[in-house]
Amino acid sequence: MGSRILGSELLYFLIWMKWLVRMATTVSVALTASAQAQLGPQTVVREFCRLDAMGARVTIHGWPQIAPLVHWQYEPAWDHVVLITSYTVGWPVAREDQSFHVEVRYAVEGTVTPSGFEDSPRIEARELTLTPTVDGNWEIAGPLLPPHIFRNHVDVGAMQQSLQRGGVNFLPNSLFVWDLYRRNGWEIPFEHTVALARTQIFRVTQKPEPGDLVLYLGEDTPYHVAVLESEDIVVSATLNGGIVRTPLDAFPGERRFLHLRPPELWPATPTPRASGEEIQGLLPRLLPTTTPRGSAAAAQRKPRRTNQKPGPRSKPALGKSEIRRETR
């Protein structure tokens, strides 16, 4: 009889312990989720830099990890990538407008463009602005930096080829506008986004027309290029949305309008007068893609998406993983 009572008590004790462990696990998971949902400004920047250095901003699959950390809805389809060996994240500095600024210092080796690898070792300091969200979190409002990836993550040759030709559901922004012009009869030489700041093919204009280029700059450096379709609508290539129509101000930073130089300077190249209908007919087809973030209000503002032509292309190539500092 005593052994039966002891056995029953042991059984109750084990059930009670199992319940306590389950409750502790539930509370731990809840606390972890809560902690992740309430990231401070410096932690947001650290996570952004970690994911960026591992190549999350040059793959479609990486966007869902980046999206909760940034304000912009579309990541440009980058045509240049900065290679780094390390980075450091500074302390957040409060501003009067309730934002925070956090400085990130990168040890840069160089840049990969469609033309190849440009060796330019330097220490690069960038200041990111963070603003509060309606749910009490923080997000990076800008500037929109090009991807900064650990050098030992990247096969430079494969990356260059990807920037030249694009990939599956991926068409670099400068390749898109170049192809758009050429397919409409304007035989202009190719120039990547950064080079468009000093181009001799286009001129800066204060009176943009449909068909002109819109150059977006962050800290005086171009990072994205689009084609003006109407007064306040542009068409451009993005990583997570493909070829999209967006409001003119969908991408942060300074804007510069570029118009093709007149026929007397380009005798074989007529001045473009592209209407919205002409641009529509030239747009590549894109397989439908769901934008992985945005509130109901943002969904109502979401621009219409066009379709992109499928083709046998490959994504930007990445190598092995690393965190904060590469190993040799």
C-alpha cells in the first residue's frame, strides 16, 4: 500500500515538474519575442549591418529579414556592391526631432561594378538616421546605402557577371534603364548608376519630361536610377518587387533629373520623348511577387506592378558566412 502511495506521489511530482518546465519555456519564448520586437536604435543598426555584411540585401530571400529594420518598401536592384573586411557600430546620438543618428565605420577594400572590381582601400564612415515607428520600435529611415558585404563572401567574377546580366527575377537598375532606351532605338553606351553622376551622355535638367532619368543620391553619391513616366511617377528595377511603378519620392535622398543631350551632340541618337504608353510597351515582364511588408494603409498606397520577362539568369553569387569581421 505504501509503495502505491509513493508511486502515485512520484507520478504527480513528475507531472507537476513537466508543467513547470512547459510554463517556463512558454514564458521564455514570450520574453524573447517581446525583446526582439523592442529593439533599440543601436541594436537595429547592428542587426542591419550583420545581415548586410552576410549578403542579405543582394538576394530576394534576404529581404524579409531586412524589411522590419528599414523604412523603405523597395530595395533597389543594385548594380554595385561595396566589399569590406570589418565594420563598427557607434553609439546612438539623440536629435531634437526625436530621431537617433548612429555612425557605422566600414573598412572597405573596394567596389564591384558591372565593369569589374575597383580597388579602393579606405575607412568609410556613414551616419544612419533612425526614426520611431507607431508601435514603439525603431527603423532606419536613410540614407539608403549600397550593400556592404564581407570580402570573403563574394566571388568577384560571378558577382560582376550577375551585375552585368541580371538574374532570375533580378534586373540591375542601370541595366533596366539602358535596355529601355536601346530597345526604343537610342543606342547609348552603358553606364552604371554611380557613373551617371558624371555622365556626358545626359545633362542635368530642372524641367524633367517623361522618359528622362531620375537619379537618387545618398550623401551626394547616386545609389538608384529610374525612368520618369509622368510628373510624379517613376518606373525602376527593385530587388524585392521587380520592375515597379512608384511615387517619385518612394526612394529617400536627393533627386537629380537627367535628360539625353540634343541631337547635334549625339547625331545618331535622337532626343527621347517617351510617353507612358511607350514605356508600358517596353517594360520587361515580371513574375508576380508579393511585397513582404507594409501596413493596410501602405497597401492602399502600393504602386501598381508591371510584369518582367523571365530569362535564364542567375542571382548575385555569395560565398561563405561571416559576422562583423571576415577571416582569411
